[in-house]
Amino acid sequence: MKIVYRSFDGRYSDNPRAVHEALLTRGDVVEHVWMCATGHADEFPPDTATVPVEGPEAVAALESADLVVSNTHLSMDWAKRPGATYLQTWHGTPLKTVHRDVTFDPEVPSVIDRDIARWDLLLSQNADATELLPKIFGYDGPVHETGYPRNDLLHEPDPAQSRERIRAELGIPAGSTAVLYAPTWRDDQLADDEGPSHRLRLDVARFAEQLGADHVLMVRLHYQVTDALDGIDVPHVVDLSDYPDIRDLVLAADVLVTDYASVQFDFAVTGRPILYFTYDLDHYRGDLRQFYFDFEQIAPGPLLGTVDEVLDALGDVQQATDGHRERYDRFRERFCSREDGHATERVLALVLPEPVRADEPG
């Protein structure tokens, strides 16, 4: 049996990674092949077979697969072989409009529609996503509300041990407050011919000056703009935009600062505080995207419009979030109820309920 995986732009990460790791642990005798982007090969486990994320080798791998596991569109022409299964895990509960719902670009390339037509199963994180995703993508196949395999890490037998290990690997001093800053990308700030145009609005130098003695800022940009910062050389600030998998950073962090990114739906599983840096809320919501939910009503943390407000809130997170406890509980009940540590089991029950042994045809 052959399984081909794709995560984002060719990384070893997210839901496909969790599925792969579970199959390795279970001992399935399977040919695993990952679609890998240039510069990310060292992220994969030793001896993992990889092919380029685009091109003839990628097409050949997909067309010979018994199972394809992806968390995003495969925007290339390929023919799914008879009997093969395509599991689309997707990569988040949508807060902001995507696909045809994006107001500035309602046209979707035909190659994406052809990809959606190949999907056999679509995973969702919660009931809202179960309702939204098929409508967004024009998908009429089965949707399975399993929760996300990537978040099982947050519920493993000893998450505290993994948390301390990851923090040590990241160089976070014991006793420090680790702040994960994970904003989404802006459609009007993509790279152009003159280089990256994404602008980091959180002042990292001021963060270091005001909070850095016992705080570490982990900057995690969206994969669309990973290289925009071109390195950060500020004490107590580390650019982890190229770190293989954000799930480790979610486990390591003490507090999340985000905006309209879907990471909020994953971070809420931890129960730790969330702050929102929404300096461009009116522009984002009015000119770039719209929201599927009443963001200001559901946000489980304060919406902060300036760098001063963010830094002050980080200086006393408990005071900044005191008035949001009930809203946070409602948010978790609504969006995180399936994140119970058993999502991967539910997914494998759908596609490979029994381990694949060496003597089985594939």
C-alpha cells in the first residue's frame, strides 16, 4: 500500500504529519511518500521518501497512491487511480472568508475545482466547520467531524513533559513567559517582484525592552509569508516562521497573540489566554475579507488596537483577560469539543481501521 502526503507548501507538519506518525507507531507496513518543498527536507524523519512538491515526480506519486492525505488544495493536474482514496483534512476552522467567498477575488482556478472533485472524505474540527466547509468549497461528499489529529499532542499521556522538552529545544529559559505571536497574512501584503511586502506591526524591539527580562516572543508568520522578516536580531525574540509545525509552539506557549488566524481555534484547546492585536480590523473586515462569525462577540480575549495596549496586556495577562472567562468557556465548548486527544483514532477508523501487514496486497 502506498500513501502520499502533502502539508501546506511541502512541510512535515499538521494533520498529515499526525496521521503519518500514528501509522508508524501502529507498525503499518506501508510505503509513505511525502511531497517536500525545497529547503524543508531535513524536517522529515530519517529515511522518509520524498518527492518535489510540484512537477512530474509529484504527479507520478499521486497517480500511484492508494491513499492521498493532504491539508490543502493540490493545484496540479493528476488522475486519481481507480480504488484510491483522497482524504482532505484541511487546516483550520475558517473565521475569515476563503475560496469563492473572498470578496476581492471570486474566481477560483479550474484546477482547484478539479481537485475538490477528487476528495473522498473531508475532515472538520467542529460543527461550525462541518456546516461551512462544504458550502465554501462546493463539496458534496461526506464530512467527518473528527476533530484535528494535530491537536492530539495537546492531550497525550504527559503533555507537560513534551511541553518542557519543546521549550528546552527552543531555548526558552525555565520560568519565562513564552508569547506566541501568530498573525494571519494580508492579501494586500504578499511578496512582489521587489521582495516581501509583509509588515510586522508588533514592535519586537519594544517588546524586548518592556517585557524581555522574563518573556520570550516566538514570532510565527503565516506560511504564505514565511520569509518576510528575513531574520530577527533582537534579544528575547525568535523568528519561528520556518519551524516545521506550529502545534509544538502551541504546546510551548503561555499566551497567544493573534488576530484573525485560525490558530485561535487550536490554542483554545489549551485553555491558556489569547490576546487579539486587531489594529486593522475595519480595513481587514471591510476591504480584504469578511467573517463567518461575529468576531467581536465570540473572541475569547480582548481586542487590542495598538502596540501599547498589547504590551500592557502582556504585562498583566490575568487582568487583561479577567472579563473574558465565560466567553472563553463558551468558545471552547463551541469550537473545541472534538479536540479530546482521540481525533487521529477516529480518522484512522475511516481510512485504515486495521493495520496493514506485510503479506497484504497493496
